[in-house]
Amino acid sequence: MDKIQYDQLKATINGHMDRYYNQDAPVISDYEYDQLMQQLKNAEKEHPDWVTPDSPSQKIGGTAKREAGVKVSHRVPMLSIEDVFTKDDVRAWVGKVHAIHPGARFSVETKIDGLSVTLRYAIDHETVSDIAAGSADAENKNMTGLNLILGETRGDGHVGEDVTANIRQIPDVPQKLRLPAELLKREGGESAPESSAGAADTQTVDLELRGEVYMSHEDFEAFNERQEEAGKKVAANPRNLAAGTLRQLDSGVVRERGLKMLIFNVQDGPSSLMDSHGASLDQLEQAGLPVVFHAGCSTVDEVLSAIDRIGEMRGDLPYDIDGAVVKLDTIALRDDFPAGSKYSAGMIAYKYPPEERPVVMESIEATVGRTGKIAFIGHVADAETGKPARLAGTNVSNVTLHNRDYIREKKIGIGGIYTILKSGDIIPKLTGVVREPDALYEPPLTCPVCGEPLADDGDTADIFCVNPSCPAQLSRTISYFTGRSCMDIAGLGETLVDALVREGYLKNYADIYRLHEYRDEMIEKGIIGKEKNTDKLLAAIEASKTNSPDRLLAGLGIRNVGRTTAMALMRHFPSIQDLAAASEETLLAVPDIGETTARAIREFFDREENRELIEAFEQDGVNMSASEDERVSDALAGKTFVITGTLPTMGRNDAKEWIEARGGKVTGSVSKKTDYLVAGEAAGSKLTKARDLGITVIDEEALLGMD
């Protein structure tokens, strides 16, 4: 490798470090990242003069994110652990330790794939006073209470973020910790050292713990299921979701998503907890703290056996691990084995090799998501045993085949044999072709659920079912139709829509306006509730008939036609019937309407069932025409808005156009002249500044209510 290639490799790794640590959105697997780092380290070993402080091998990957919380300096640096990749590497490291300290013991632990956090606790002096005064009850007489005073992320290893408010939402983290009083005494009776790093660090710290915040497989899958039901983007893996969740400004999001934590180190504390690492974890566990699995070992064979044991159990764990950590158990000996400025002394992390198995493609299933997107699932069996492939402790019988381009690129077809890999990931990855099939798989031309022709995305390899009445997406599409940004029918949310679909009352949008025909029947069944609630909902449905036609158009689910585009279209066409009759050429004459959108509109209205839908709306008295007054609005005239974060249903450009269509002004930065900050999920520093300036903060729902 020459210097130019080395510099390019550094830049590549730096980019991946940023995506992993700061954006929580990696684009390569841990294994692929580790391979790049090994290449870098090998090059630097041959050319030590190339190494600079900014090399990825010399620094920890993250930075403190100012928008997520106040920056805080670590009392004890939160360093990484040096990775090794072979059992021989482990033998060599243990041998090096035993050459200097023959009787040294080790702790072998699970390496949780999450987000490292430090917890600082301070003694509750009221408890101490009660004990001294003899007023403590018998149960607490020999115990000392500690209060959680700070939770901080790793950041760059020296400066992290104060995430105390979010940490308090994790049930595994006790706000008050009770430990035996004898356990908390320091040598000579001295108190714990204080920090002068900042306002958040001015309290005395009596115990500092380090752990890993993670998301369980169950909670991760539940989150993605909710996202899919809402038509939102799903998370890539539990680690990214846990990291992004912990950095939320809204602590309620942390509570809702169900983060968990396991303690793996005592960073600082009394001497009784700073002698044997394994013993300190046992004592914390006895006090009710969740700690990582750890096994005490004396010999290299015991260490390797513990590594194998963890490898065997990882498929049964409720969370992801990305290796096994081997630590010197006697904490005082660790400094005898430094590993550089980036890594903690006296420990290594063994990374399990990715597991691969050859599988035969037995069948391929096309499925319809709730957004109408067609996904492909390959049903596979181990090519040698004919049973589900065993990888990383789990049985694998399904692999995701993504889209048409992926199928062609990987030469996927029934009877083909392929290698699949699972390296700490929940979803296995197809990595290569062992034997090509006789014929490549041909995706269907019609929806596998409703049988209607599929539409080509045009810009990507994805294909979609655009039938709004398709059973696979009916509840979602109707819920969107009734939502705030469309027909705004109060009370007709997704739960009730699901019930009405199950009972057969709703088969398309128009059926909403015929529910009044089944009033008595629905009351008798209790689907909506008693008479009062049923009549209230029916009244809301009736009132929605007078909505402006852009709301109706936005709710129809035409691809690329959201509320903003619908408003733009209805400014050019007197009615939805006129829009339905417009040619593709006429549609292209509308500003900001491109070929893909024009084609999607034309395809929608060319379908017989959709023409019948429009006729049904017309018969039921739903407003389809815009008056001259409705086409222009000045509801937001003179108001200045800033948009930040991810809004539930609108993109930022959509929200900007929506505001400007009503006379408002949108700027990119918060100032004293800003009237409203529209904040979505993962809002950043703009939210903090707006609050500091006393600017009104609203969400998407409140914005749409200003119309």
C-alpha cells in the first residue's frame, strides 16, 4: 500500500466512523469495518512514520452532539477496547500477561452492541445522618443510599453528552442505589475525588459505573412494526436505534421505546470495588444492578472456553453482542499492559468471525408492505442438511432479497445455492453464489394480494401496488385518508379503522361516507361505542364532506401527491373531476409536477375502480370543487417559521411549501424574529435556541391546525 492509498483508506474509515458513532446510520457491517481497520493498522505497522494523531487507529470515533445535551468532561476517560480476531491473538495476550504476573486471573464477558454510558452516584447524606442519629430502621441500618446525579455518553472518550434526563427513563438504572455502608468506605476514609470539568460535575462522586445501553430484539421488532404500520422508515438495527433514542430531546420517547442497560465496569469508587473486577460486578448485582455475563478464568484454556461459551449462547441472548471481552481481573495490574491512547489498558475484545453457510433457495415469496411496496423473501434451507441453516446460534430459513436489481445482481432463482452470512446482525445477508439456478426469478406483474397490476417506481428498482383498496394496505391507507393532514375526521384513527375493516364495513375510502347506514348495527356490536360516541363520529364524517378538495386529493394515496402537491394541483384545476380528465402533458404544465408524478396521477385515474371511487364521493356529497377563495389563503401572512427535525407525515420542503402557500415565511435559522418553530422527532440545537428565546414551539399537528 502506498501513501496515497493509505490516505484514501483513512478517509474511508473516518467516514464510516462518523456514520456509526455520530449519525447512528452505518452503511457497512461491523465485520467489514473491522477488516478496513486491520488494513490500516497493518499499513501503519509497516510505515510508523505515516501515523498522525488524526488517524482512525489513534482516536475514538464519536463526538459529543451538542443538540442532544450539555457537553460534559469525563472524570475517567471512556476509551475503546483493542480488538483481536483469532484465538492465537488471545493466547499471545494472555501469555504476555502471565509472563509478568503468573498468577493473574481474567474476567471474560459479553460485549454488548449498544451505546456506552457512564453513571455517577453520590451518597445520600440524609440517609447517612439518619444512621448516625440512630433513626434508621433495622433494614437500612447497615446500608448507604446513593443518588444518581449524572448520566453521560462516551462522545470522543474525553468529552461526552449529559443525558441524565433520558437515563432516568431506563428502568434498569436505579435512581437511588443502596449498598452496604462498609462497601463504600475508601482507604483512610477519604472522600471521592471531585471534578472541575463543568457545572454538571461539581458534585462529589462516590461511585462511577460504566455500562451499555441497548435495545432488546423484542423491543426493536415492536418499534419497526409500529413504524411500518404508520408508513414510516424502519430502523436498521437495535444498536442504531438505541443510540438515536438515548440522544432524543424528548425523554418520553426513551420511556416509550424501552431501552435497557447492563453494567460492565466500576470506573471509580471505594477500594472494595476497585480490587477484583469480577467481585465488584458480583457485589453490584447483589445490590440489584443488572450486570453483563462474566466468567472468572485462570488459564488461557479457561479463557478460550469462556469465549466459546459466549459464542454458543449469543443466538439465545435477547440482545446483540459483537464479541467477548477479556479483562485482567485485578484492576491494579491493568496499567502494566497499556494499549495506546485510544484503548483501555489490561483488556482485549475478541471479535467472533462471521458465520457463513451454503443454502439452497427453495422458494421466493413476494409480499406487500403497508405502503404498497413489494418486498421479496427467500425461503432457504442448509444445502448440506436440508434443515434451517444454523448461524450465530439461530436457525435461519428466510433471507431478504430487497428488490429486482438485487435479484438480478445476485443471480437469484429457485434451486440456486448461495452463501449467507450472519455477523451480529438480526437479518442474514446473502453474500455469494455457489451454484447458479437454471433460471432467474421473475418478479410478479400483479399484486400477490389483490391481483391488480403493479406500478414501476421509475426512479428506483422498487415496484408497488397502487390499489388503495388492496387488503394488505387498506387500514393504513384509510387511516391516512382520515388523518389530520387529509380529511381530518376526528375519532377515526387507525385502531378504529382496523376494527371497521375487520368487520367488513370499510373496503375503500368511499365506504366511510356510508357508515351511517349501519349506525344501529355498529351500536349493537359496540364497535365505536354507545350511541353518543357513534353519533359523534358520524357527525365528524358528515362535516368532513365540506373540506377543501386538496384534502380529498391528498388522501387518495396517489404516489408523490401529498398535501402540498395536492394544493398546487387544485390551484390549477377547478375540481378533482377536471384533474382526473387532464392529460399527462397538461399535468406537466403545472409547476413542480414532473414526469413521475404526472404519470402516477394519470395511472391512478385511468383505473376503473378509482373512477368509480370518485363517482361514489360525488354521489355522497363530498366536496370536489375549489372556490376562488379557497384557492388562495393568507392564514399565516406575516408569520415567520423555522422547521427542524423529522415531521410525522410531511417532508421539510412539503411543510415549507404549505406554509408559504398560506402567506407565511420560512427561514433556516432561529432568531428573535421567528414566530414559530415547527419541531419533529430528533429536533436539534434549533429547538434549544427557540426555547432559550421564548419562541413558540409547535408540532406538525398544531401547524396544520393553523389553516
